Amino acid sequence: MLFGFDALPNLGPRYNIAPTQDVPVVRGGPESGSELATMRWGLVPSWAKEIGGSAPLINARAETLSEKPSFRDALRKRRCLMPADGFYEWKSQGAGKQAYRIAMPNDAPFAFAGIWESWQGAQGETLESCAIVTTEANEQLTAIHHRMPVILPPERYGDWLEAPMTALLRPYKGVLRAYAVSASVNKVANDNPGLWDEVTPQRVPTQLDLL
């Protein structure tokens, strides 16, 4: 199995996961065994006084992971894989933005490098949360956005889970499929297969159009 499970997890399809929602993650490794867990997307540091006191930490920059107080302990001790079969990115288009779906050419599943944390509240409540590690965009995606999630090669999944191998945190070298999708993806309540349909990118008005 791709993520080292003996049994298939019973996960329903999702087409538009938003920050603060629950996502599946894989933690553990070859020695301890892989475990599937569900966590809040948006890392809450263990020392935070409350949940939601600031913007959710959905991404963690690879370049500063070991420096940021919110991330450095998780990098050392709590790394994870975040399974996906695609992600959305937005390209600035004049006064607006065009949404793109980015996936493998055959829509095959893959994994982002992630980190996770456990937070405990004053009343004893516990929350596990995670963040996606990001890096500079590869040559293919720079026209859409200057950053991208770290996509790990399957043969290095165990390496990331077992040790904080920052050498793995680099732009993806393989080929990705990137295509424009409807603005419907901008609404969190929309979560259906139609969000994956390809559309013609919106045309940005030029100065000639305004004459």
C-alpha cells in the first residue's frame, strides 16, 4: 500500500477542504508502523492560550521551519504525511484571482510533507492539528504562484516520518497537471465533483478594452 497500511481506510471523497476542517494524516514510520489519524488543518502550537486567537497556521515555510517557535518542535518530533490527489492555487488576474487545480497527470494520490502538534486546553480538552510544509514553486507552477506544497516522492515517505530531513523539502521535480477551475471553489460550502471540471481561464481586461 502507498502509505504502509494493511487495511484500506474508510474515507469519503472530498473536493474542497478548507482551513480548520479535519483532514487525514499519516504519522509513525517503518519501525513504529504507520497510523492514520484525523487532525484539524491549521496548526495550534502547544503553548497557545486558546484556539482561534489568530489566523490558522495552515502552511509552514520550509526555509524557516527550524527557526519559528510555532513549528520547530513539531519538525523535530512530529512529522506527518498529508495524503491528497490534488490541491488548489490562485493566480492573480488584475483585480481578481483565477483558481487552478493542480494534480498528478493521472490523478494518482500523493503526499505533502506535514508537521503536527498536540494542544491541551485548561479544561483538559485535547486537539491535534497540522500544517502543510511549503517551498518555492517549481518551474511549471511559477506562472500561477510563487509557492507550492512540498510533495514527497513515495520512496522517501518513511525517511520524512522517521527524521527531520530538511533536504527533502524542495520543489517537486516531476510533471504536474494544472488547469483552471470554476470560482465555485472559492465558497467553502461547495464540495462536489463539479469543482474539478476544467474551465477557460477568465480573461483580464486590457487598457484597450477600457478605451
